[in-house]
Amino acid sequence: MAAATEEQAKAAAPAGASSSRPFSAFERMVAWRYLRSRRKEAFISVIAGFSFTGIMLGVATLIIVMAVMNGFRTELISRILGMNGHVIVQPLDGPLTDYADLAARFSAVPGVTMAIPTVEGQVLAQGIGDASTGALVRGVRADDLSKMKSISEHIVSGDLVGFASGSGIAIGSRMADQLGVTVGGTVTLTSPNGDVTPLGMNPRIKAYTISAIFEVGMSEYDATIIFMPLEEAQLYFNADGLVQSIELFVEHPDSVDDLRQPLEEAAGRQVFITDWRDRNKTFFSALSVERNVMFMILTLIVLVAALNIVSGLIMLVKDKGSDIAILRTMGATSGAVMRIFFMTGAAIGVAGTVAGVALGVIVCLNIESIRQFFSWLSGATLFDPELYFLSQLPADMNVDETIAVIVMALALSFLATIFPAWRASRLDPVQALRYE
């Protein structure tokens, strides 16, 4: 084997040529030869294979998990903000009886796309037979509901004509299934805040016709939200002529802080302003913590694979001691030997990273099909909408995060090769040949 190395080295370059420039053709040829499998080096090849597989799976898993976490957050934000205003304005100095004028002034503020006066209340909804469920009634104007694309563009049955005439309500698809009702049927709503009598407060019970059934794809909303015409909701909740708050939708939800001062000036009265970040702070903070922890844990997979590169190269250096000595006697410098083994180890890391990125992208592009396949294979519901709020498994690859994963994997792979390559470069050719 030593003789073969010497013959190939002489064929590739004359003595001393290997040190003519870094990463020359001669150095690349020797590094490539050490990567190829030999019968006597089978165990080293197995370690290299495990290193390659570990890096590939680690990179792919990181990309997939980060994409799913990003997709989960993006979908939740779009669904939550599609149903709820980005900014909530509530009165401090008295009831909102002038809500129509306030909504018009807020709509005129640059950056605000829509202002919706709302009345809300908790009720018990009853359908066919004994079917019942808790629900949140939201009273909004018909024009405002038609402008909410998350609702108006996701009507699965019926239409908003009855809602606009004030004679119908709109409910979510999951609630309709739970209550066993369809468009044209009735839902009986019971509110604890009803009429005041000498005997106390009587619950208010009233039946409403279903005008439309919507499905936004977020199970919590599809199962609990009922939209009611604003005037009817005011009467039902004893809020005649006033609303509880005005919800504002803006062009750039991440820049709501810039709108606080213009909104306070447009209000012309004392108001309390909160935004979507305040109302969902705990939820999105938990998502952020989970995402960061998952990144740290999955990085360990890549680190373990990189450590396999270290062990494989150290064994390769030990096995190639005589070859290294012959290379040195032919004129190869210690730097050339170090670069040869550096390229040998780095090639495993680069190949594993590239394969991992390809695998991760393929899985992310077909994540929902893969979920459905494994659900069919296992006979169980993976990513249950009741638990995860969304009906489909989302994946949103972020370019910056993907680049960060690639850089991290390559950096760990390159760092793992430095010590074994340095040991190879420090090998004394006289000592190596003496014990051959």
C-alpha cells in the first residue's frame, strides 16, 4: 500500500511539487484516495459513513423542524390576526356611544385599513337535540364582516345576505358539526345576562337562523365563534347604542407602536390601546422558547456526527503513518499533509451538509403529504387539529435560518478535522518508517 501511494504520488507530481501551492491537484488526489473504501480500511469507511449520515440527518432535521415551527407561527399569526384586530381601542372616560364617528376617524389614520366596532359576550349555544357548546358571540356590522377576508372568503355553506339583512348569524364549521345544524337551521343562544326582574336576573334565550357557515382552518375559532349583526348583538347583550371596543386592522402589524400617537390624537378622548402582541404575548413567547430549545437540541445531532469525523480521521492517520512518511520524504511539507487530511474530513462534512439540505427541502415541500401518509400508515391522527389549532401541518423555510444551519454544520465539520489533520502533519517520517 505504501508502494502504491508512492507510485501515485510520483505520477501526480514530482518531488516537492506538492508544496508548490495549497490545495493543489496532488493534494486533492491523495485526499480523494483516502476517502475511497479499501478492504483493509472497511471499519474506517463505516465510521465515515456514519459521520456522513449523521450530518445529513442532523441538517435535514434542523431545517425541517425550523420550517415547521416557522410555518406554525406564521399560520397562527395569520389566522389570529385575520379574526382579531391588530390594535384594540377601549374607552376610559365613558361608554363608546360615538363608535361610528370614532371608527371613521381611525380609518382615516395612515396605516389603518379597517376599524370595526364590536360587541362580545359568552353564550351557551344549543342545536339539535341535547347538542350544546360554549360560544363567543361577536357583534359586527355587515359591511365590516364582508371586509374580513378570513371570514368572507372562507364561507363553506350559505352566504352573508341573511346576515346583512339582520336576520341571520354566521357560525364556524366545527360548531355546526357539534350542534348538528346546517344553513337555514336554528341555534338557540342562552346568555346569563338577560332581563332584570323583581326575582333577579333571568337568562336571555333566543333562537337565530344560520345564514352562513365559515371555516378559517383554526379549530379554536371554527368551534367557538359566532358572528351576529351589530344591532342585534347590542339588543341581545343589553348594550343598546354602544360597543365595547373598536378593533383596528393595520397594514404592518409589526409596526403598531408607530400608530399609537396618531390613534390617540384621532380618538380625541381618553382611550386604552392594546395590540396583538400584548394579547398573545404568553402564547408567542412559548413558541419562541420552544423553537430555540429545539434548535439547540437538534444541533447536538450534527455535533455528534462531527465528533465521528474526528475519530475516523484519527484512525485513518494511524493507519496511514507509513504513507505520510513517504509523502514527507518525497518533499511534501507538513502543511501539505495537514491540508490532505483536512480535505478528507471536510469532504464528509460538505457532502453530508449538501445531502441534508436537499433532504430537508424535499420533506418541507411535501410535508402535508408525508403527514397524511404516516397518518394512514399508523391509523392515528397526526397533528390533531384539536391540539394544534391548525388543520394542516405547515412548513415555511426561512432563507436566513437555512443559511445559518448550513454555516453551523460546515463550521463544526471543519473544526472537527483540524486536530486529526494537525496530528498527521506532526508525524515524524523517521519514526513512522522505523516501525513498519
